[in-house]
Amino acid sequence: MRTALEVTFWVCWGLIAWTQLGYAMALALAARLLGRRGEPVSPLPQEDLPQLSVIVAAHDEEPVIEAKVANALALEYPRERLEVIVACDGCADGTAARARAAGADLVLELPRGGKIRAQDAAVQRARGEIVAFSDANALWEPSAGRALVTAFADPRVGYACGQVRFVQSAAGAEGGNQEGVYWRYELAVRSLESRLSSVTAGNGAIYATTRDSYVVVDPIMGHDLSLPFNMVKRGMRAIYVPSARATEKMVPSLAGEFARKRRMMSHTWPILLRGGMLSPRGYPPGYAVMIFSHRVLRYCTPGLHAIALAANIALVAIGAGPLYVVTLALQLALLAAALLGGALRARPLLIARYYVLTTASPAAGLWDWLRHGTKASWEAAEGTR
């Protein structure tokens, strides 16, 4: 019994350490040994730029839609080759009118069907060879459109996502959200994945596909996770373009960040379990390892932590030795630090609280999906508008 408990404990912690740190270190080593570098193509000259359609799916975004349309129209891109489309998903406010007033080329007023179906409808009406997508509250740098489009000079590329930087308001500083710390690490990993093969996930603030390679997915399965691996299965690459930059307001509070990630994870589990991500068919071997390491194991981390804690408690109970008293104390200290982070705003405590809450979010999202399913529609996250 002791041997089985020890194996269980160390295997769980080994998998946690691999997905959280070891995987990134292995990618960095592989990129160094293979001499892989990022963004190999030069910006396209203006005369070679293709038609670009920038699509914004919006649900009741009246406060921010004018600024978003103005931001899209201000891209350093020939106006005659740029199309701005706002797809209003069952808007009950003045989003459509304000988008038209701001100069959007096409405004679609659609019944409520969710973000994905609004994007599908916009793609059907788009004129661009490249269709790019953004959130209503995300602002692109002027060069971002051109940087994204340049990625498709490589005919093997079917999907490209840019770099989004989360901006923390004064309320965010008070709320203690540590998403910025995690996101910088995530983008570093994404850059390494892109250099070696393809990214395993994107983001909703800034990404693009060719119109011909656009994939229609189940409306509860967001593009961030479903498009990259589907591109790879179709023999294309999904890459990260760090020079295509955008900013987006961060959720102010840790509680709000947990709620956001919980909602996202209720959309993630259907992709993982019945959307094709788990099937290795169509994956190159290296990409299959990436999916397992950075996606499957990451989403299973709450279960791994729970099993490791239970095995550790059992090992201490049977007197397995002082080592397991120390490891149990460390695990309990992490949980205690997370609890204290709710009352004290010390940075180490806030990071511990962020880690515990975001690690728990896949389990909460799975519970939500199994209990009552996942809606295709969405609401803006707290404090991000």
C-alpha cells in the first residue's frame, strides 16, 4: 500500500511540475538546439497586401464599440483593402447605431446565437482574403493588421494570433488580479511552440485566418482553443505573431478572474472531450506532445493536486517518514497563503491565491458543463469595459 501511495504521489507531482515548468524548459532547450527563431518573414510591401476584413462580434457593446471601430479604421493598412465588420449578436442597446456612426463598413444585426455564430455570419459576408477577429474592448496597435497579414505570406500558415497585453486599472490593482504575471509566461511558451511547430491555443483579442481555411465549429466551442489544433489537423500551421499587438482591460478582481476562467473552461471541456482535441489523428508527433503537455495536463491539474494531497495525507497517516510531513506542510501552506490572500494584499499571497483559484477553475468549469451544459451566448466579464 505504501509503495502505491508513494508512486501515486510522485507521479502526480511530476506531471504538475512538467506542465507548469518542465514543458516550457524543454521547449526552450529544443528551440535553442534546433536554432529555431520567431517571425522569419519580413513585412509585406503595401502593394502586395491582400484584402483584410476585421470582424468584431459584439453583444451590447454600446460603451466601447465606437472606439473599437475607430481603432480598426486607424490601422496602417490601405483603406481600399480594409473592411470593418461589426456583427451584433442580439444587441438590445445602441451598438449597431454607434458602429454605423463610427464608420463600420458593414453592421450585421443578428438574433442572439452566440459569438461563434455571429463570427460565422460575418465571414460569409466578408470580402477579405484574410479574416481577422477582435473583441470589442481590445485595441490594436496601428501596425497590428499588417503584421498579422504578413504571417500568411507563408502558404503553410492557416491561423495567426497576436500578442495581447492586459492593462490593469486602478481598480485592478486594488483587486489583486495577477493575470498579467501568468499571461507573460503563457506568451513566452506560445512563442516557443510557434517556433518549433504550432501554438496549442490563441486568444480572442487579435487573431486571423485565411478566408478559405476558416473552420466552422460548434457554437459553444470558442475559436481560441478549437482553431489552432484544427488547422494542424488540416496540414497547416497555427502561429504566434508577437509584433501584432493589442491591449485589453484586465478583470479587476481575483474573484472576477476566477469567474471568467470558470466560464471559459465550461467551453473548453466540450472541445477537449468531444471536439477532436484528444484525437491524435492528424497531429505530427511533436504537436501531440505539446497538446498533451500544455492543454490536457494543464486542465487535469486540479485532479492531480487533489490526488497528490490525498496520497500525502495517507502517507503521513501510515507514518511513511518525515519527507511526507514536509510535503504535506508545503501543500497546506499554499492553501493557507491563498486564503490569506483574500484579506492581505501581499504579492506572494496574491500569487498563491491566483494560482489556487485559476487551478480550480477547470474543475469548476467541468462541473458547470456536466451539470447544466454550456450556453453559446456570453456576457462581458466584470470591469473589462
